[in-house]
Amino acid sequence: MKKFIHQLPKVELHIHIEGSLEPELMFKLAQRNKIKIRFKTVDEVHTAYKFTDLQSFLDIYYESAKVLIKEKDFYDLMTAYLKRAAKQNVKHAEIFFDPQTHTHRNIPFSIFMPGFIRAIHDAEEKYDITASLILCFLRDLSEEDAFKTLQEALPYKKSIIAVGLDSAEVNNPPSKFEKVFKKARKEGFLAVAHAGEEGAPNYIWEAIKLLKASRIDHGVRALEDKKLTQYLATKKIPLTVCPFSNVKLCVVDKLADHPLKIMLENKLCATINSDDPAYFGGYIEENFIQTQKALKLTQEDLIQLTKNAINGTFISKKRKNTLLKQLKIIE
């Protein structure tokens, strides 16, 4: 089964580039930029990665990001992820980045965007993997701040395929950002949103109806609302599920309790992704392997999950067909 999973032409739709900052690279960048961090060893870092909820993770996530200062740091971060993803037979990734995590530290778009863009270009040539960028607004900040971020992003419009919404979900509903998403769509950006992870199913409704989200990131609580479940299945709205993340952040107690299998049985367009792999214990292939084992997913299930991801991308129809043909050979 591991060999079968490796051969799948994978697409990753839910990966935060800042969440791929491995401890080894964190220490390297801290030393390079003379930044003091509270960790002294890699083991100490891993010990700290025991989270009780989303906020306990975010506290460390934002603190760790302070080692990212120069264009080369962002280049190295993106390159490290794409190289690793390519080794796991990921053919395309649509990658979240959090501008406000950096601009609030006085690191402007003119520093991180060139690093990301150059790394994506180089990885396509070196590792045969393509990638697109999705700008995420931090939902625990104001909509006014999101508008400012959107304006700062416009010079890099051609390099950003969509806008998204992430960070602390509870008490920060999608409706809070309805106006800025409307403006982003007018500028030509597609829309996605984190919803239904810790937030209730009505957050998913808001993301679809108010933000016009093409995909729902996480969405595991959709099953609590039968009408919503039926709507998502009928409209084939992709759900970018992250099993390891859901366990690590205590959305479910263990992988065996994860609702992914039930989501497939309800004809939901579920996919498997890694979210913040450096913090949650594995990248997309590890998520596939351990989730398959825990839920006893069949080869047909794994093919369906991969097909859902390919169809859920924002790539061209021609590129989708190419990947679907690669999947067909495995079938």
C-alpha cells in the first residue's frame, strides 16, 4: 500500500508555507540572521509541539516565523518544501502564505514575494513540480488590516491565484471579511477559506455564501449539518482535509476517529493534505499512509481522494487532464 500511495500523482491543496519551517532550518536561519529563539535543541522544539488546541499551536507558529527576515530565507523555506513534496510525488501544490505574519514585523512584500516566486520557478525546473500561491488573511486581525494587505499584494497579482482566510477560527466568522473578499474577487482573485475545523458548520455556509469560496479548507464539521453535507456533495465543493492536523489540534482524539471515510461515503469531495507539516508530524505522503491504515481506506478510496484533489485545483483543464491520465494508469 505504501508503494501504491507513493505512485499516486498527488496534489496538495492545504499547505501553509510558514508551517513547513522544520526545526533544522529554523536554527539555521536564526543563526544566519542573529535572531534569538527560545529553543536550544531540535528535541526541545519537538517537545514543545504538543498542542491543546489551534491557539496553542498558533502561538509557537508565529514566534518561529520571526527567523524569516531576508529574501533568501523565504527562498530557502519554499525550496525546502517543494523539494520534499516532489520526492513524495506531489505534482502540484497550491500554497498558503500569511503576509501579515511578516508585514507586522516590518518585512514587506518586496522581501518575501521575490523569494517565493524565484523558488517556485527554480523548483519547476529542478524537481518537476508546479506551485501556485494563495494569500491568506489572518482572521484574528481586522478587516481593515486585510484591506491594507490586499492593496500591498496588488503589484504581485500575477503570482497569486487566490485569497484565503486562516488563523484563529473561533469568534472570527467568515462574515467578518465579506467586504475584503468581494474586493479581492473584483481584482480577479479566486477565493478559499478555512471553515468547519474548530468553527461550527454555519462558518462553512458563510464561507460559501458570503465569501464565494471555491474550496473549503478543513470542513470536517460539515457532517454535523445534513443539509450542508448534501449541498457540498451536490455542488462538488472540495474540502481540503488535514488528518494529522486534526489529531494534533485535538479536533479528533486519534486518526481512527477521523471522519474522512464517512465524508467519502457521503460523496463529499474530500482530499488529504498536510497543513503545517513541520509541526504536525508529517507531509502529505505520511498523512496518506497513516490515515489509510487507521481508517482502512481502500485503493479505490485513495484514488478518489487523489482525483478529488486534481479536480479541485485551480490549474488549467489541460494540466488537470494530464494528471488524471497519470492517475488512470495507476488504476
